[in-house]
Amino acid sequence: EENATRILNAFSEATGVDVQMVFLSSGPALSRIEAESNRPQADVWFGAPSENHILARERGLTQAYVSENADALPGNFRDPEGYWHAIYTNPLAVGVRTDILEGRGAPVPASWEDLLNPAYAGLIQMPSPQSSGTAYAVILTLAELWGEDRAFEYMRELNANVQTYTQSGTAPSGALGVGETPIALQFSPGFLKLADEGFPVEVIFPSEGVGYEVAAVSILQGAANEAEAQQLVDWITSVEGQEQLTANRTYFLPVRGDVSAGEGIPSLDDITLVSYSAAFASDNRERLIDRWADEV
């Protein structure tokens, strides 16, 4: 929410367009957009992994607009007809309070398999796939690494070490910062921020590989402020807009190759990344989340 506010404030300063924001996790956001589809209360869906925007398109909730900057984005970072454009990308990561683990005599994990260590019983926080696109990315990552059945077997085993499943995808890093939990799982920005601010936090990218979100922006069907919505899409995909990710220390990785992520922010080239189909993610979202609720 803090990062979204900073980015949108920068947009307002650059364009003079006033922005009002409601902050929601991806699941509740999609539900609200659908519930309000006959009379949209918002113009833009800003953020959430791209598979959610694909689903919104399939449900007729968004409209096409090809930004003037579309060609500057990689092909997998935009809808060919302009229904969504990527705005940043981030890998999944494990954040660890090294001081707490050291005090408990527990090792620092380096892999997904390490997280099953009984020494971590009740010590891990991660978001719930039922409300968070971040947690859904975890399911997709593990399924891509090991196959779906093995992934669910792993998540059932991991459940014994989970302290709580949070509603928000960014809540685990907050809990890590205050010492409520020594191990947290989510996308990397919250952990990078804590480490940058001097907390005893180590950011781990599991050695087997991690999925990554491609957060996107869509213009809603029936948007009352369509011209201003198009301005936002153009601005956030421009060099100026992408540079705000770095200038505001959001710890998000830019989607344009001509914009630096900034000092201290790892390059995607330095992390073992796991790719999965955004279309598969969209088509199987309900099924996989229901399976998680039933089996995990």
C-alpha cells in the first residue's frame, strides 16, 4: 500500500491527475470489480499478478488500450490487444530473522526442502491462496518444479511448520519486522526493505527456483475517467514512470530493460527463476485454490 501510494502520488505530480485508491488483495479486488461491473466505482485495477488481469479480461471486466509504450515491454509483459500491461516484476523469497533463529539454535534455510525442517514448527508465516495472489504464485511455482501432486504433498508437510496464513500477501514481512515470526514467505520487496533499513533480515531465494509475479494494470470496462486511466497506463510504462520504482525505493524490479532496478536490488539474472503460463494460472486458479483448501 505504501509503495502504491508513492507511485500514484508521483503520477499525480507529473500529470496533475488526482488519484483516489482503495487497497485490496487480488482476490477481494477481483470480486469487488465483478460485483460493481454494472456500475464501476473504479477506473483502473493497478497491481495484482497478471493472471488475475487475464481472468478479468475473460470475464469482460476490462477494456483494450494499447499504450504508446507497449513495444518497450517484453511480449510476456503485456496483452497483445492491450487489455493489460505489466508495471513491475518480483520474485518470491523467504525472509529470515537471523537473530531469532540463532537464538533458537535453528539453521538458516536455503531451499524449499529446508523449510520442512521440524526445527521450524510453528515458525513460518505465509499468505493464504484463498485471498492472496502471492500465495497462489507459490502453488504455481511448486507445481512447475515438481508436478501438481508432489507440490500438494509438500504443502501438506509444510503446513505443520506454518504459524499462520495471512489474508494479505504482504503481511508476513510486517510480522517478520516486529519479530512476530522468524521466517516469512512472500514476494521479495518487503524483505529487501527490511534488510535495507538495518533489520537482521536475510533474504533467501530457494535454490530449487522461485516463481515471480508480473504485476499489471488494466482499465476497467465502463471506466468513468477513461482518458485519465489511459494516462496512468502510459505513464507507468514510460521511462519516467518506471524510474519512480527505483526513486521511491519500492524494491520492485522494472519491466523495461532501459531502466535500472537501483543499487542493492538483485537482478533477475542472479536468481533461479521458475516460469509458468499466465494462461494456465488464470484457467486453473479456482481449481487449484479449492484443492489447497481441501487438502492443505
